[in-house]
Amino acid sequence: MTDMEHKPNGWNLPINQMTKEEWKDYFECRKKYDIKLSEQEIANNTNEAVKFLNDMEQFKKIAIKNPLLPGLAIASKASHGLKAIKDYNLSLAKEVYPDEF
């Protein structure tokens, strides 16, 4: 889903309720973070993130650049809502579940 006129499935469920501004932010995040990466780019991000195991904030900042696994993304959406995963790379999840994110 790409814009206010084409919200993801479940947009109207209580767990996914957002204001118009929050929806705008969500769709901006989709444009910003949903980047398809090569296996090498994912490996590079992972190797870089591992250097920061003692700094979880920095670790997360790097690790969330990698695509979230589709099963984890859909489970996170169901249990925590779209707002909770808005800052993650959902490119792989959108391939498997094109109408969910």
C-alpha cells in the first residue's frame, strides 16, 4: 500500500488506528525504509551491527536497515500494530503480503 487512498489491510482495526498525520508519517517511512537489499548488503549491515552488541541503540539503528522477515513482520503487525513496525524495512514482507503493509 502506498498512500492515504490505499491503506493496508486492517487499517481500521483498533490496533492500527492512526491520525491523518500519523498515516502520512507511516507512508513516508514506507518510502524511506522499504529498500530492497542484496544479500551482500544485508551481510554488510549485519556485520556492522554486530560491532555494537554492547550499544543496543546503535545496534538497532543499523540492524533495522535489513528487511524484516515476512513472518515476523505479519506477526508484529497483528500483535503490535503498524505503528510499532513503521521504522523497519518491510520490503520482503511486502513481496509476500502485498496488501498488509
